[in-house]
Amino acid sequence: MGGVDKIQLMKGKDEIDRELDKFPDIIRSGGCIPHGDHCIPEGVTWENFKYYRERLFEIIESTPVLS
């Protein structure tokens, strides 16, 4: 579980996208529940956090899990 580098959430949309690019293959294998474990750092803007959650939701919804 977890696996999201929360520091990348401070850096903007391009870095957030690069961080989330690793998850489709991991989700597909059934090997991960992606989330930012514990607290999100104070330096993450609401705009960046919202973007991260929306993109993560899109990835989760569009990635089939192998059974």
C-alpha cells in the first residue's frame, strides 16, 4: 500500500504525472493500493493535491486488475 512519493506533489502537474506513471502496471498486477500514506506535506497546494487525486482516480478507473 502507499508508494506515492508525496514530495512530488509539491512540484507541479508534470512531476505528479511522472510519479503516477508507475502505477498502471503495479495496479494491473494487483500488487498495490496507491495512496499517499500518512499526512500530505504542508507544502502541497490544494490545486496540486486535487490534481493528484483526480489523476489517480482516472488511473484506477481505467486500469484493469488481472485476476
